[in-house]
Amino acid sequence: MKLGLQIPNFTWAGGPATLGSDLAAVARTADQAGFDYVGVMDHFFQIRGVGPSENDMLEAYTTLGFLAAHTERAKLLTVITGVIYRHPGLLAKTITTLDVLSGGRAVLGIGAGWNEEESKGLGFPFPPTAERFELLEENLQYILQMWGEGDAAFSSKHFEAERLLNSPQVLSRPHPPIMIGGGGEKKTLRFVAKYGDACNIFNTPDVEHKLDVLKQHCENEGRDYNEITKTAYHTLDIGEKGEKAGELLADLERLHNLGFDAAIGSVPGVPDVSLLEKFATDVIPAAEKLV
């Protein structure tokens, strides 16, 4: 069972003046502790459930480039990029750049998007749900073509592009893994089966049912369900001094037994790097044995 650290909160005690050094220390420690993924949200305002909109929020891909320079082994990703934020040509080029400069450690985390507040606040279009899912599928098609051979044109309902040139091309082969986030049963999980290399599903009471739905979509698409990396979004809470490590390991064992390959989530207490060091000794070695 692999673990991923997602960093959703940047309102830290030192404020913006020390945010760079604090974030670098968190990334280095997580990488050395054995986290397989290090990720950030892709939002412009802080989201409900984490803090008020006015709290500090960093732009995701600038941050991932920074994290790439302070890590050596962990995969780097957003959990999750909304398709409404970037044109797919820009997104493909951004992930390609991250992949090349990190030595092949980029993952594309992508979903339909949901945060209407920040879109309206900054003036980003926020189409209806049906259109956002159209955009999601077309983004996946566009980006996969851009990461493929050649530089042919691309045409879809929402995009017209004359030449999908991508130079340099990605280091990851056949391309950076595509993680599609969300548990929507009719479209999101179908897109995972059709286009994705990984899913990311919230650890809710119906999570086992979501995996059954994904399995059925894989059968319908002629896709091997076992090819898809199953990741669960789950808060990695070990307590202030590591006293909850046993509870977390029990949760991870349950997710593993359901068929999940990894758990990705925030660690309450970060940027306290001593908590991440406890993962290196008290959690990650035991989680790795869940095979």
C-alpha cells in the first residue's frame, strides 16, 4: 500500500515570508520518508472544509515545479486539476515540462471541476455540469494525442487545433500517468476505464460500490481492471505525536483489502516535519507490507 502526501493548506505560522523554505522542508522530508506521491490542490481560492476563501493558496503547477527541485523520487501531481482552468494544449505542455524537469515524475490529475466561487471571482468560465464533462473527455483525448506520435491536427466540439506539436516530448512512457478524480458513476468512472491509468475516489461509505462500478465500466470498455491504479483520498492522521498511527494503519488495511493501491491525503499538523518523519518509521514500512 503506497501513500501520497497532499498539501491543501498554505496558511502557516511563518506566513508568506517563510512559505518557500517551509514548503521545501516538507517536500524533502516527505520524499525521504518514503511517500510515493507529493501533491497539491489545483485551486485559486482556499476551499470550504480547509479554510476560508481568503486563506493562502498557491498556483498548483508553479508549486509542483518548485517541489520537483526539492524532491528526488516521489511522483508529483495535482489532486485534482479542473478542466475549466486551462486550455488542454497549455495543460499538456505544463505536465510535459514538469515531467521532463523532474526526470519523469509527473502525473496528470484531472477532473471536471466544481468550485464555482473561485471561477466567478476571477472571471473564469464555469459551464454547466454536462459541458464540463464534455470538456473533460475532450481534454483527455487532446492530451493523449499530444503525448502520442506525430503532430496532427485535433478537432472536437470545443477545440480546434492545427498542429499538436510537443517538443520536447514527455520522458514517462507511454506518457505520464493520468489520474481521473471523482466518483461519478455514469461519466467519471467510465472515463477512468476508457482513458485513465488511475482513479482517485473519496473514502466514503460507498467506496466499495464505486470500485464495483469501475470494474463494470472496465468490462464494458474491454479494459483490464487490474491495470488501473486505485487511489483513495483519505486524511492521513497519526495524531499530534503519532499516537493514532495504529488507527491509520487499520484504515489502510481496510482500503487495501477493498482493492486500493494507494491512499493520498493531507497530514494534519504539516508543516511540522517531525510528523512526516514518524511516517518513515511508524507507518510507511508497515503499509508497504500490505501486499
